[in-house]
Amino acid sequence: MILDMKLKIAIDCRHIQYYNEGITRSTLNLISLLRNDFEFHALLSNRRIPVPELEQYPEVTLHYLGPSSSKLDWLWENYSLVKLLSALKPDIYHAPCTIGLPIKKIPGIRYIVTIHDLIIKYFPTSYPFLGRLKWHIGIRIDFWRADGIITVSQYTKELLCKQYKVLPENIHVVPNAIATVFSDRRKEKEAIEQIKMRFGIPSDYIMYHGGFRPYKNVSKV
């Protein structure tokens, strides 16, 4: 008899509680697309912050590990997270937000990290000192503990290989997950035409949906 055993994946979802930016949307899209194929465990910190985007999926198990303050991330990663992973024993732990791997390596669990970019390295003044410090230490832990590294572009892969001497074969380029609404080209064209009619746009246009931090260079568009 062959048992239908789904791969068990624990995924760091703390950023969903605190930010509504590209990485958050990509993580939610990833879970939405794969939730029926894998056993997902979403790892959160603050129970008082609702996550309706995840709560709508009965297939996804939510775990609130604390602490309630995002300033205590390291306590989360190296105590609460390690304790839960040791008990949960997932096949994979995925940190989709560039850093978030614990220092302790738990046998039998493969650590996967997605490194989106090196913005903090090249635009340090865009982030506070403690945020930069945590990032620089965290990315070193990534290279030390990760069984697999994902990045979302060939350009970032090349930067990682150049700046941190990571072997190219250890990095896999996987674009950000997108919502299913964008996978139907016919519906996409219809939506574009509706937007152009609604706002009276006569020709092609660029729609930007993101933040306005200096490094994004939005003023040059």
C-alpha cells in the first residue's frame, strides 16, 4: 500500500503581519498556489494581528510563536522557532524574506531561504542601523545554514556570487509567485482595456504598485 504523504513545509510568515509589500504578496501567492499540494504550516509572531489572507485557507495551519514585538526577531528565530521546528519536524523550513534562518541546524530539516535583493548593502541609508546590522548578520547565517538558496532574478544571483563568493550551483533563480488572475492572458487584456476606459487613457501606460523609497527610483519613470 502506498501512502499519500504530502511534503510538510513550515514557512516564515511574520512579514505578512507587519508589511504589505512585494515580498508579502509573493509569499501569499506562493501559499495560495501550492496549499493543496503540500502540508503548509505558516509561522507567525503576534496573535493580536489578524492574517485574514491565511485564515481563509483551512489547509494551512497557523502557529503563533511570539514575541509580540518585531524588534525581538532574533529571539523568535533562535528560541521559539527552533523549539517549534524540533517538535513539528517539517521536511522544509522556508524563510522567504531574505533572512530568518536560525543559527541552530536541526537534523532532518532542510533550510531554504529566498534572497530577493542586496538593497541594504548598496543603499544602507534607506534602513535604520539595527535593521542593517541584523541583515548583514542574517545573510551570513543564510550562507552558513541554508541547504538551498533561491533568488528572484539572474541579476541578484550574479551579485551574490560576486559579493559573497557563493557557488552558482547553490543558487536557484525562481521568480516571485504571482496571483492566478495574471495567468490568464485573455482576462488580463480585458482588465487592461477596462482600466483604460475607466480613466480615459488613450494609449499604453505604466502602472506602478510599490513603495516610494529612494532606491526604487520611481521619480525617473
